[in-house]
Amino acid sequence: MRSLLLGLLENLVFGAIPAVGFGMLFNVPARILGWCALGGALGRGTRFLLMQIGIPITWGTLLAAAVVSFLGVSAAQRLRAHPKVFTVAAIIPMIPGVYMFTALMAITQMERQGPTPELLATVLKAGLDATFIVAALAVGLAVPGLYKRRPVV
């Protein structure tokens, strides 16, 4: 239980800090940076918890990105800002850097040593995982736009 709470806390912090950094990089107004941090923490924390209950990282990423996107759209309406101001910086901490790095390192080793079945399997697994996670981020970010509200009248 303690390691679960520690892991959740780590993911919350490691989601909030880069979200603020990328928010600053994208010139997000200072009054919105706290919301970017909250979105980044919520995204990483949600994905972590989903993975702890057995959901694969790709599906967890899709669900976490959709949650962040829906809440970003809601916050954007309240604070009168564009939804992407909240959502893009918040999903960047979920980009699969380790999978991409692993695939690129295996490709580099294949270039130096020649292809082996183990290296080819590593390239395919890590590369496909990274591709599917990035696709899940994109789809999760687009989900609120797919939902159309009907006019009341």
C-alpha cells in the first residue's frame, strides 16, 4: 500500500513539473500554469492507477488523455481560454520517451552489430508500443471534439 501511494505521488509530481515547463515553453498565460500542472498530474496519476489495476499502458494512456481533455475543455469554458492551452501541455508528460529510446538504441545496435532476432524483437515491441501510446494520446485529446452537444431548443 505504501509503495502504491509513493508511486502515485511520484507520478503526480512527474506529471505536474513538465506540464508547467511545456506550458511556459508554449507561452501559456501565468494564471493558467497551475491548471496545466493539475492536468499533467491528473493525467500521469490516472494512467498510473489504471495500470496498477491491470489495464495496459496504451489503454490507460487513452483513458487518462480523455479525462485530461474533458476536464481541460471544462476549465477552458470557465476561464475563457482555448482548451488546447490546458490539454496539450498536460498530456506531454505521458509521451513514451523510454519506449522510443529503447527502440532507437536497438536500431543503433543493429546498425553496429547486425540484426539479430532479439534486437529486431526489441525494435518492433518498443517501437509499436511507442506508436500506439502516441496514437492513444492523440485520440484521447480529440475525444471531447467528437462529442457534440445538441441544442436545447
